[in-house]
Amino acid sequence: MSELAAPSPHPAALRADPGLFVRRTESGGEAKIDFVVQSMHCAGCLRKIERNVGEMPGVSSVRANLSTKRVAVRWDPARANAASIVDKLASIGFEAVPFDPKLIGALDENEGRSLLRALGVAGFAAANVMLLSVSVWSGLVSDMEPETRALFYWMSALIALPAIAYSAQPFYRSAYAALKHGRMNMDVPISLAVTLATTMSLVQTVVNARHVYFDASITLLFFLLIGRYLDVQARNKACSAAQNLLGLRATAATLVEADGTYRSVSIDSLEPGMIVSVAAGARVPADGIVAGGVSDVDTSLVTGESVPEAVKTGAHVFAGTLNISAPLTVRVTARDENSLLSEIVRLMEAAEQGRSAYVRIADQAARIYAPSVHILAASTVALWLLMGAGFTAAITNAIAVLIVTCPCALGLAVPVVQVVATGRLIRRGVLVKSADGLERLASADTIVFDKTGTLTLGRLQLVNGDAVAPADLAVAASLARVSRHPLARALADYVGMRPLPLLTGIHEEPGQGLEGHLDGGTVRLGNRLWAGAEEGDSELHAGSELWLRRGDGSTLCFRFTDTLRVDAVDAIAALKARGFAIELLSGDRMPAVKAAAEALGIATWRAEARPDAKIARLKELAAQGRKVLMVGDGLNDAPALRAAHVSFSPATAADVSQIAVDFIFQGGKLGPIVEAVDVSRKSRRLVFENFALALAYNAVAVPLAVAGFVTPLIAAVAMSTSSITVTLNSLRLNRGNGGVERS
């Protein structure tokens, strides 16, 4: 591990033991790892990686992302390992580095510096060669002698040839690696174009021809490098919301020893149970519980809220949040890799590494690039020769075709939008879990809400606890403690830590309640039907309720109050304004559901809906051609959330990795849902705009290049401009402030 801590890491150091970076999947049956492949420059590289690694025995999933240059691999540990995957990538010409958030920034910086040095050399040479060319151009219309012209050409060659040999290395290395392993990438035609233009110029110089093209060759390379460098910088800016989140990590922790002394330690060394001191103005180093002190903590990472939260002894705090007002001591509850921040990073990485349908369309369009561009260039040479043009003119036009057909813009049309969108949403309190979630959300036209814990805060309070016998209350709380349903949690919180009877065989029936055994009898806690309660006066209660059925058949009602989320009315109105049909589908009782629906202005609602009834309603809407967004609490609504076209769920820190939905919104407001809808629709519009820009560029530039109206220099400028334009267009997604206000 000492090599991995070096300030200037080299890929070989990280490749030494890639197994250190292997993680287990959620089910624990498969291993997974993320690699960084710096030499992946185009859709052809992406397809080559996915096809070859995907064919390895034991590999179940390979996902490459061109914008982040990441490759996510899953495999069966019994049939493959990380080292064999690295070797496989090396055998097809790609050097893979295990993704390490602490070091990957240095690798990106090294690539940028390398391109900048090459760009500087090319720019210096281009300026000097252009000065000599201006002299030649002037001489061609005056009385410059052929010998003088030849001298200027040889001087241009002495400047251009070494500069091209150095500055073209990023393209040559990539092209050589591709050809060596029997594949093509976009740097092959670029390298071929630069080589042809330079060789042709040298031959023309040797024979003292009237025209040479050293100025075009080096200037072509100069503009290609400008495009590549700006492209790298733009992609780094949009690169990864997950990497940006890691900047919130504390760099070290102040450990409080048993004897009261303080010691600075790495956050990697923190274990549950340790006590750390967090100074005012410092970030909390690990998830934990406040053991001492009172302060305000910036919890925007967790809740999406900009207003600091007051914390005191017993409050939960999370790694990456900022302690604002006063020192705190915190008892660590989770290691760094198990912290909420790490969970969020993993979710964001999974979303960014995924492949939406739009990406697959772009990949299919780029698939025909490699053979087509070379056939087109060869056809251009043949066409111009058949038309009687000279060999020089034919080759010059073919060079322009090789350059202008680069599919960079098409390859970047979707991934950059996807990465920018996930980054914007996480800043607004929305975690994107599904790669194609944004795509499906943009097409949704109907929203079905659950009530408890979704439209309401789920911070329920038991209102009739004093009227319940202590023995009954204890039995109900014993069942409630094993559930994460908001009503069960409220009941358990009311009882606190008092001793409870031990029930056996406890299990939870989603949407119904809990069942266990006590003294040989069956005890149930759940809704009225689950408990078998009779109709009664409690129907008039507008709040939520749980029913307890004892072994002797007697029933007892626990009543709760809940409040709507503070911006629920505004959020529902905003969603209606965006054209959504809104429904409320709840398992709660009719009085409570009716009161919530009337308060929010939701005309279509249904109470006491079992999980199968919710699924049936979603299928009914789907049969009508509706694309339904389901918003539920992710616990008892899991079947309905899976059945919906796209799904949202609120989440506490402990729920983040457990909910099988497409999006998770944090905090106490519904505004992030409106924000996600706006971002998804804008993302779709930008994707179509990027496709249009890429296709329009090729539709115009390729025929002009074949027809001889585009010089190699103009082709280089056009190709670089198209790629940069698509990337900058994607970055527009960061502008504006969609949704309802969150403050």
C-alpha cells in the first residue's frame, strides 16, 4: 500500500495488486471493480473493451463509460480475478488502473499536462512555419528564385518534423496500440492523416515542388491538440459527481484516546466505537452519534437542505457534513467504506457507469465508423484520380476526409449529459440509482403517490398511548421494533428502551403488518383488516392507526398523527403545471387519506389499498398508455415501486442502499422531485440537440471534404469544434434553477 500512497502515482503501481480494490456486490455472490482506462478515446475503444472483457469466463457484466473513462466489471470470484481482467485489457492494448478516488485526479492531471506540453510545442512550431510560409506565398507572386523557395521549405521541414514527431505522440501511441492488437480507433485515421500530410510535404520538398504542406501539417496537429485538450478539460469538469463528493471527505480525524489525549489518525483507521473530536469548522470524519457537545451541522449532503441542523448528544451525524458552531465529540458507528458518503458515491458511480437507450443508439451509430471512414477516404482518392486530378490533390482531399469524419461528437452526445445531470441532481438532494432512470422519468405523464412517509414526513406520534394498558403497549412495541415502517417506528420510539416481552417467529407482510407468537398464541400488528378489527368509532379518526390483535382475539387501536411535508402543496401544484395527472394511492384508512387528498388538491385517491391493489392500479394505468411515476416510501411499497415505469422514494441514511427504486430524494421536502423532472426533460432535449449537432456536422462536412472544399486544416478545426460544441452544450444543464424553491 505504500506505493499507492505516492503523490505522483504511475499506472504500474496501481496495477501491482488490483485485488486491493475489489468489492463484493450487494448479494455478496459476485466481485466487482472499477478501472480507469486513460487510453479509451472513442466508441470503438468502448466496444472493444466491453466485447473482449465480456467474453472472459466468469465475467457477468462490463460497462464502459467514455466520458469518465471508467470500466465497471462484475465477475464470479471462483472463475476470474482482478489481475486476469487487467491482463486481458493489456492484451487488447488498454492499460487499466483500478479506480482509486485518492489518486485518480493525479492521473487526469498528468494527461492534461502531457497534452498541454504537446500543444505548446505544436503551437510554437506552427507559428514559425507559418512565418516562413507567408514569405513563400509572397515570393510565389513575385520573383523568388526556386533555390530561395527550397531553402524556406527545408527550414520549415527542420522546424516541423521534430515538432510533429513530439506533438503527435498522443495520437501515434493510441493508434499504434490499437493496430498492434488488431483493432481500430479514431486516432488511427488522425495519425494516418498527419503522417500522409507530413510525408507528402517532405517528398515535395525533396523534389523542390511549387507547393508543400508543412504549415498545414503542423497547424493541423496544433488544432487537433487544442480540441483534444479542451475536450479533456471539459469532460473533467463534468466528469463525476461522485468524485466531487469525495472532496467532502475529512483528510484526517482527531481520535480521543481512553486517557483523554488526542491523536491525529487517518480516517481509514477509524473503527466503530472510537471517539473522535470534531472542531468547529471541520468536517465530520465518520458516521456516528454525538457523544458530547451542542452545535449546528451543515447536513445538505444528507438532506439537501441548506439550513444547518442543530445537533446535541444522541443525534446522528454523517461523514462529510460540516460542523459549524462548536466542538463536538462523536462516537463512530461505521467504517469509512460503510459511511453514508461512501454509499452515495457508490450509487452515483453505478448511475454514471450505466448505459441508457440513448447511449446504445449512439454506440450503434458509431459502430460503422472505423470501416466506413477508411472506405470513404480510399474512395475519395479514387474519385479524384478518375476525374483527372493529380495525386497530390487526391491525397489532400482524402486527408481532409480522414480528419473530418471523426465521431467524437456522436460518442460524447449522451454520456456527458448523463454525468452532468446526475451531478446537478445530487446537489439538489436527489440520488440517481438507475442508468436509464432520467430517460424514463422524462417520458412519465402520471404520478401515483403513497401517503405515509411520502407526502407526509412520516414523523408520526402516538396520541393515545396513555390510554393503552402497559402490557398491550409492550407487546405491540416488541413487534414494531423489527419493522422500519413509519407507524411501527413511531410506536417503538414511544416505548423507548424499556424491557419488552420476547416474541418468536416474527415476520412482516408487506402492506399488511407484522405477526409473531407469544405464549402459544398468534399476535398481529398492522392495518384493520390484518388485525381483524371490527368497524367502530375509530373510523372518524383522520390520522393513521395500527391495530393490535392479541392471541385471545381481542383488538386494540393505536392512533397516530402526522403532518404533510412543508412544500407538499406547492410541489403538487408544480407537478400539475408540468402536465402530470396526480393520484394518491394509500394503504391508510379513508379519513386520513381523504384529508390529505383534499389538503393537496388531489382529486383521484384511494384508501386502504393493499400491495396487490396498488400493482393492479399501476397495470390499469399502463394499459391505458400511461407512463407512471410511483413515489413511495420504499419499504411496504416495494412491489408497486418495481411495477411502475419509473420510481422515486424518500430515504433516511440507513435506507439509501436498500431501496430498489430509480431515484432517492433526501430531506423533508418534495421539491427535489420537481427538480428531477425538470432535469430529466432538459437532459432529453439536450441529448436530441447533441444528436442533431453531430449529425448536422457530418451531413455538411463529409460531402464538402469529399468534394475538395475542405482543406486538412479546416477539417481539423471543424472536427475539434464539433466535439467541443457538443460537450459545452451538455454543460448547459448546470445552468438555471429548475423545480420549486428548496429553502
